[in-house]
Amino acid sequence: MTGKLFFMISLPRAGKSTFAKDWVTRQPMRVVVCGDTIRLALHGQRYNPLAETIVFGMQHVFIRSLLNDGYEVLFDDTNSSRISIQRLLEIDPNATPIFINTPVDVCKERAIKTGQLDLIKVIDRIDGNIRKIQKAGFKAFIAEIIEEINKRELYTCVREI
């Protein structure tokens, strides 16, 4: 890979997409991959649990392809769980996390103002995830995941036909 991966860690309605719109314009060869955009293109909804496996796969194909083409890629999503961060670090162990620290109350206000009341529970759940990461310390949390990835023996299965 010749590109560089950046990913955000943040609550819904925290300003990730606003940040991404500015970030992408600051240098050439930058692109944003956004899970919400893929979801809307795929099934026209903000979230459909039955489609998340496909969304996840598409995100990672886009990210890998763009990195291979030399782009700086910003992954615009909450990335608040250990597994979501681990999957990104499996793509690029040198990926750079960007923490958007918008207060929970502000995110909830924005959700209410935009009529997305269903996000209130999601914001609370993701806030709990982010607090766990903060408690461990961001650098230590990332280092622990990278160490775990390095210890695993990844292999490819080949099936004879």
C-alpha cells in the first residue's frame, strides 16, 4: 500500500462529516469513505442491520483499493468498538485515529434538532464504548490491538477444484 489511512472515533452527530469535508480539500489525493453514504446508496436507509455485513465489506474494499492507488483515505464513521478499530488496523497498522470530542449533550441536541430521536440510545451506547477506550488511553488501546494483530498467524485458504 502506498496510501495512508485515517479514521475518526466519535459519537453520532459530533461533526465527523463536517470535519471530513474540510479535510479532503486541504491536499490533493485525499478521499473520504463514509459508511452512511454507502448505506444510503445500498438500501436508502441510515441503518439496516441485515445489510451491515455488505456495508462493512464495501467499506473495506473501497479503503484498500484507494490506499493501493496512493490516496490518503479518511474513514468517516464512529469507529467506537474494539472490533471496528481492529479491522481498520488490519488494513493499515499505521492508521491514524482522529478523535472528535464533541460533548454527549451537544450530539443529542443535534439528533433531536434533525428529528433523529432514535440516535439518542445509539449516542449513549457509543459514549460508553468511547469511555472504555479513553479509560485505557488511546495510544495504549491502539498499541494493544496492533500487538494482538501481529501475534496472529493470518493465512489464506486455497481450495482445490
